[in-house]
Amino acid sequence: MENTAHYSFDAVIDRRGTGSLKWHYDDDTIPLWVADMDFRAAPPILAAMDAIVQRGILGYTLPTEALYAAIMDWHSSRYGLALEHGDILFSPGVVPSLALMLHIFTQAGDAVLVNDPVYTPFMSKVMQNKRTLVLSALVEADGKYRLDLDDMEAKIIKHNIKLYFLCNPQNPGGRVWTADELGAVLDLCKKYDVAIVSDEIHQDLTLRGHTFTPFLTLAQGYEHKVVSLTSMTKTFNIAGIKGSLIFAKDAALIEKIDAQQHLNDEYELNMFAYAAMHSAYRGGGEWLTQLLAYIEDNIEFTLQFLADKLPKIKVMRPEASYLIWLDCSAYSDDDQQLYDALRAAKVELSAGYKYGSEGHSKMRINVACPRMLLEAGLARMVVAFEGLGDG
């Protein structure tokens, strides 16, 4: 059962010297980069982990019917996505699943369409798996990204695209694509028989005023060409546990994915991941509600701070997640100079160029941390950009 406890997100937890990717420094750098929150995990998850340790047996573990029910209930009650047991597969992560989908829907040399900018593995996995990467730039209008459907169609025709990787909510721009936008994507892909893989890992971090639409709720009649990928790891800040979900509503497609997973031996999770997933979906809702409120406050604080102290930075307000996309071109058009200036000021953001050519002169900031750390990091940004001048 859910509880009504009050959760605090203000505690600063020292993560240095723990092997943390985010906090890998040997100095007092403040990391505001990788999508990893600096908040203690939800108590129901920690209790589930503790129960396993106290039992003292760490043997082979299978997903239980209770876990399947928790997954189905979460997605049905929150998003209207009706799943059955047979629609669900487990995977060690969304990125491995992206690579897996390349082998499900394409052959070596086939063209895969990806929007730019986007989370780096969308591009790197395509190239590493010897597929042809085709980029369609998102268009910025009214302070948010839009899909350029005309450009997408032209490239589908020109390159004989076999697969489209969709990011919803979009990373790094924070867009939550509307049902109408997704419907237009579906119509376009159906027209040219293009498979769709939708990365929906940030779904649960949708912010106030926006509605997340699972792609599978729109895909009736095209289910044999649509797969959704998601995970509780970003939502509940447990990425180190490793675990994600693959959803498809076509029996033959699920069978094909399952067979490929078995070839790779990538169909099982560890017992901690199963337990974390079950406890998160059954007992983490109230923690998530309070987390989102804290994140929203941090976003508002950041936007106001930047407007006051660094008004030349053009900010894209996110509709989901705790990641904010910043256009820093008024200060420099040299990507390395931007990154180096921030690092010299002992604050680290994610360099925009890593998200594709549309990330030039941009940075991504992670505001999912205690306010005290956020304030200190933003103050260091001021020092960094004042040193750069006007570019």
C-alpha cells in the first residue's frame, strides 16, 4: 500500500569515492550533467533491497506474477496502456534494447531515421551495428522542438528507411509529444512501412500541464511494427541496478524479440532489479509525486536564476524530466571552449554537441539535486560565462 509520508530531497549525500559515474572527481566539482539524480531512492525500494539482503540467499530469480501485475497496473492506471502478460519482456537496459531492435527490424546497411538532437546512443548504436544513420533535425518554434514531418518523409523516401527511433519524452529537449504529433508520425511510418521503436524511459517524469501518450495506445493495426521501451530506473533513480521493459502487442513480434534475446542471453534481470521494479510500481507513487514537485521547483528556480544572472542563455523549458536544454551561443560558438570554461569553474554540464549537430553551442543541465547543490552549481556557471564574455 502507498503511504502518505513526507519525503525530503534536501539532504546532500556524499557520493565521492563510491565509484559513482556522476561524482568521479578528485576535487570539489559540482556535477550537473548525466541523468542521475542526487536523491536517496524511495523507501519502499530500499526496504525491498534490505529484505533480500536480510534473507541472505542471492540465488537465481524469476519475475513473479505479482511483478507482471504491478507493471500492468502502473501503465494502465497512469497512461491507459492495457498490457497483458505476453506483451512484456525484460531487458538489462533501454540502450541494449535499442541495439536489439536494430537486429529485429533491420539488416546490416539498412537506414535508420533518428531526430537530431537526441540522446547519444540513438546515433552510436546505429553506427556500431553497421546500419546507416539518417538524421532529421528537430525544428525550434515558440521555445520548443517540433518534428519536421516533411523532412522526415523526404529522407524516408530517399534512404529507404526501415526503422525510426523515437524519443518520447524527448531527450535533451524535454518535449512530450502530443497524441496528434504521434499520430502524424504513425501515419507517416505506416505509409512507407517503417518500423517504430519508442524510447519512453522518461514517461513518469512528465511535468504539470503535459500528458504523456504511450505510442502503443495509438498503434492499432500496426502493432507488428511498433515496440516501446521503458524503465523504472530513471523515474526512481536506481539506474545502477540495471533493468528495463520491452512492450509489444503483436504475438509474432514478441516471439521474435524473445528468441533474439535468448540468442544473446539478455532476457533476465538480477533479483534486485526485479524486486526494485515491483516495489517501485507498487509503493513508489507518493514518493514520485513529491519528487516531481521538488523537481518543478528546481526548474523554476533555475529558469529565474538564468533569466536574472545569465539572460543571454536561451532556455528551453522542459515538459518532462529534470534536464534543461540551454543555448549558450551568445557566449561562444566553440563547443570545447564552453565545456572547458564550465569545468574550469568546477561545474560540469553535458556538452550539447554529443547529441548531434543540432547540439552545437548548447549544454544540458541536470537540476535533480538538493537545492543547495543546484544554487552552488549555478553560481559557478555565472563565473564561467562571465569569463567568456559575449562570445
